[in-house]
Amino acid sequence: MSILIKHIENIVAMDWQTLVVLSVLCAFAAYFIKEYLASPPMVIFVYPVLLFFAILIQYIFIQVELYPPNKLDQWLMWTIIASICGTIVGTVSVACFGTLKDRAGSRRAEARTPRKAGV
């Protein structure tokens, strides 16, 4: 449990510049994803998922030490890559959740309708 708490503390302690870049890029992606949602106001729930996965992937990049954080161009490149990966993972997870919700709803609808005799 202490390892999990240590990782959560490190994620929360991420520098504000990285968080701003990830937030802006995820907001930009959420703006375009909004057009493909059945209900566009649902983007309010999609954006935090995208941002969460982007921050998580950025933290994984930092822990694996894929780049030296003191070089600005490499920091920006890996931050952009983290936001792209986070957007992809977040979009897939939201789509899977929506598909599961639709399937569960259609099964409930089938269970409610009475079956005709002889069918």
C-alpha cells in the first residue's frame, strides 16, 4: 500500500508546466471528439478521462526515464506523445464503456418485451 501511495504522491507532485501542456492538448482533442458523441455535452465527462490517462502515461514515461527532463525540446516532445497516448487510451476506454452500456440496455429491453407464441 505504501508503494501505491508513493506513486500517487509523485503523480500529484508533477510540475505545473507539464500539467498545463497536457490539459491544453487534451482539451483540444476533447473539442474534436465532441462532434462524434451522441450527446455533445457528454464531453464534460470525456475530458477528465483523457486528462487522467495522459497524466498517467506521462508519469510512466518519467518513471521509465525515457528522456532527460532538463532538455526542453525532449520534454515537450515526450509530453506531446503522452497526451496523444492518453487521448487514444481514454477514447478507447470511453468507447468500450459506451458499448457495454448499450449492450446492457438492449438486453434489458429484450427481457422486458413479451415473446409472441409460436416464434
